[in-house]
Amino acid sequence: MNRYPLWKYILVAVALVFGFIYTLPNFYGESPAVQVSSAKVTLKIDEGTRARVESALQAASITHDGIQLDTVGVKARFKDTDTQLKAKDVLERAFNPDPTDPQYVIALNLLSASPQWLTSLRALPMYLGLDLRGGVHFLLQVDMPGAITKRLDSTAADLRSLLRDKNVRHAGISRDGERIVIRFRDAETRAAGQKILASSHDDLALAEVGQGDDLRLIASLKPEALKRIGEFAIKQNINTLHNRINELGVAEPVIQQQGADRIVVQLPGVQDTAKAKDILGRTATLEIRMVDDGPGALEAGLAGNVPFGTELYTERGGSPLLVKKQVVLTGDRLTDAQPGFDSQTNEAAVHLTLDSAGARIFKDITRDNVGKRMAILLIEKGKGEVVTAPVIRTEIGGGRVQISGRMTTAEANDVALLLRAGSLAAPMEIVEERTIGPSLGAENISRGFQATLWGFVAIAVFMILYYEVVGLISVIALASNLLLLVALLSLLQATLTLPGIAAIALTLGMAIDANVLINERIREELRAGLPPQAAIAEGYERAFATILDSNVTTMIAGLALLIFGSGPVRGFAVVHCLGILTSIFSAVVISRALINLIYGRQKKLTKIAVGTVWKEGLATVSGKKQG
């Protein structure tokens, strides 16, 4: 008898219900929306922002389908794109009264239209790639000479500090192109300086030039150091771009390196191309400067007479602050920033980690400025914002720095995030821009869907005509395979592209191949004279080894594509590997469960509707012998 235990039937039922629920969101489509996020590090998006959005829309008599607040910003849904565009204009005027200095990012977006009960189960639609959803493609060129210049400037400051600590007198340090020139008054001092620099800076190649009164030491970066600077600039810029693109609400952006100095950015579903360019084009940098707390200096600045060498800013709490223009430390010296607590006062704090050169500079700054305030600024588009301005309590050495005082836990988290990834390691410019319209994406989806549908129909017709009832069971198992595959892709929030649709179509062919092996094996057992029940059991058991072998070898190829591939190849591999797993389950477990339900409980089974079974000298039709 071919019977499954109850738990296996329950497993199949649960798998099919799971597949149905997590596939369902893909049929609801998307709603046009407007997203409001912060364009300033000192501005926070909270419940008050959501209330402002609602009141602005209400005042303009614009109806919405819901307003939600999440980690990215406030998002308002609308019924159609016309209402969406009107709402964007209204919110732009309400939140950015001064267009030259926008405080918020108002961007067009698309949100899933799935009902709340599905969203509460984390049943969300698959992400669609650029070729299916439409969107924008940018190719960014990283300014590597700019990154090297920035590194040389900071290195020159390090050398000046190091020679001062070692009591080695020099006649001046300056940067000349891609070289650092250090002047000395005598050969003995130059030799001592060269020895110190060679032991502390492995990245520098040192050369002695000049004679007489013109003794110089020329320092230039070694080729391997230049390569590391370029790799760091690319990596840091990619990390920063990920944080910036979050402002646009792009669910699954593609940000990857291309060549030695270029970055590809693909933003599926982005409708506001100008806003995307604006956000990607920012060139924010992190700077540490001293606050001018001199008597009467702040009052003079507020009166319009800003002292020479200073600039007027506003703190997070809204208080005015007078900051010196001289930069004492830049963000490239910061290796990590984590939120935490002050061990003495138990107040929220931010713990910073500096590299060796930054630690040495910071030690000098804090030693010379105990009791004074130090400002950490984020400079963007020529405008700066004060992230925090703590008081220096004591000399700080070792590269471990703590910023505390007047901060909540949430603010400490925000500051740590800003300090970790708030700036670009090198400037970038957009050298290529392509826009793929949603109509082209819809056409690609339609063609891919038609290809998969007609491929499924062709397979179903063949299987039913050739294998009859057993063929129908194979078709149902194939449909369940497709259901489970789409459900897994949705649950994993994978990105579906055109190559992914091709992988789905390929999966259908591979999945039905397993059922063909099983069905043919059942026919062979019937030819050998086994009764129908035994033929079913033997057919599944003997075909399983072949099915497993073929799928394992195909999985190895898929994993190789997944590990070593990128872009469309990787998208194909993800769907391909998941499809192999679901095809084994559907072909072996689900089809066996269905055939057991139909034939397994018949004690005196005389025939199986498995098509025509040919035998030498005899013909067995539908598993029943004919004389």
C-alpha cells in the first residue's frame, strides 16, 4: 500500500498554504507615494513630521490612502500619479520654503499595495530589477587624484606633528603636487628626520635632495600605498552612497564597483531622477574644529561682525556657535564610532576610535585646549552643520575618544551613524546617466510572463496527453513548484530581473524532468510485471537517486554562478538555486502525496492511468494488460 503518514500530508498542506500567502502580495501591485526624509543631519524625522505632512495635505484638500512613519522617513500613499505629483508640490512648499537651502528631501516613490494583514505577516512582493520596474542608471567617476591630494594634506600635518614630538627642527613642510617637501637647515637634522619618518611611515618613499642651505627631504607615496588609497576611496564611497540612497527609499539598489575608479548605481522604481542626482552628487566631509569661546566673540558674530578666521553655526539644540575655520582633524582619521554610555555618569555617549596619526593629533589638541569646546562638523555643498560640540575635559590619548553630555540614547545612535558614514572619501561626478521608463519595464514583465505561461501550458498539455492522470498530477506538482519558488523569492526579498524570469522558465523544464523520470520508471516496473501499487513504490524510490544526482550537479553549477557572478548573472543564479530546491520537493514529495491520495488507498488496484505502457509482444494500456 502506498500511504503517507499524516504528518507528511500536513507538511505538504502547510507548504502550499505558505506558498499561497507569500505569493499573493505580488498580485496587488504598487501605489504611488511621496516620501519625506531629512536633508540635514541635525533634523530628525519623527511623529511630529508625520503630523506636519498630514496637516499640509489636509490644508490643500488632497486625499491620501495612508501615511506611515518608518526608519527612512514619512511616506504618504495616493490613488494615482496625478494626486502624487500635486502632493509633492504641496509638501515641497510646506517643508522647504527656501529652495536654495532645502531642509527635507521630498521624493516620489512607489510602495507595495498589499493589504495590512499580509504586511503584518511580512508577506511582501518581490523587488523588481531595473529592467522590469524602470528607474535610473548612473555611472560615477571617483576623483582618485582628489583622494590622493586629501591623503597627502593629512600626511603633511602628521609629519609636522611627529617631528615636533621628536624635537626635530625643520624649516617648513609643504605639499608640491604629489610630493611632500620638508626643508632642513643642516644635514644632521635631515638625517635624523629621515630616520624617524622611515620608521613611522611605511607608506612613504623618502629621498634626500639639495645641498648647502637648501636641504630638503622629498616624501612621496609608494605604489602599493596609492593602490590602497584608491581601494579605500571606492569602498568608503560605496558605503556612503548606500546611506544616501536610503533617503530615496529605494528598496534594493545596485551599487557596485566597475573598473578601478568607477561606481555603478542602479535605482529601480525611482521616478524623481533630479532628486536622485542631487543626493548622489553630494560631497560631504567630516571636520573637527575648535570653538571660539573668546569674550565678546559670539556676541560680535551675532551682531554681524564675525571675527576673522571664524564662522557662525547653530548647534543641534538651536544655540548659536562660533567655530574657527582652521581644521584640526578630518573624518578620514576616524576608524569607528559606536553609541554607548559614560562609565562615570551613565549618560549616553559616543565612543570614537582614531587611527595612529589621528590619535597623536587628537592628543595634542586636547592637551592644549583643556576646558575649551571642540566642534564636529559635516560640510556639504559648502555649508556646514554642527553634529556635536563637546567640552574637552582632559588630555585624551590612545586613539579612544568619548563624546558625552546633553545627549539622549537616540541622539548618540544618530551621531555615531553620521560619524561612521557621513562623508565621501573622494569627490565623484556622474559620467553616464540612463533612464528606463516604467512602460519598458512593464513590457519586459509582460513578455517574461507570457513566455513562462505558454511554456507551462505546453508542458501541461504534453504531460496530460502522454501520462494521463499521472501526468495531471505532475502538472499540479509543477504548479506548486512555481508557487513555492515565487513565495521564497518574496520572503527573501530577492530582486527579480529578466535573467531571473529566464531562470524561472528553466526551472519549470528541470522540474518536469524529475516527474518524467518518475513516470517512466513506473512504466518500466509495469513492463517488468509488477502490480500497480508496487510499481508506484519502486518507481519513486528508484528514480530518486537519479533525480538527486542530476539536481546536485546542477546546483553546483548554480552555486558557482552565485559565488563568482555579479549583476544579472547573480540574479539568474539565485532563482536557479532556489528553483532546484523547490523542484525536488514538489516532484518527489508533493506529487507522491497526490498519487498516494488517488491510488494508495485502493487495496485491489488493477490499473494506473500512466499512459500507454509498451511491452514486447503485448500492449498494456493505462497500466492494464491487454491480451
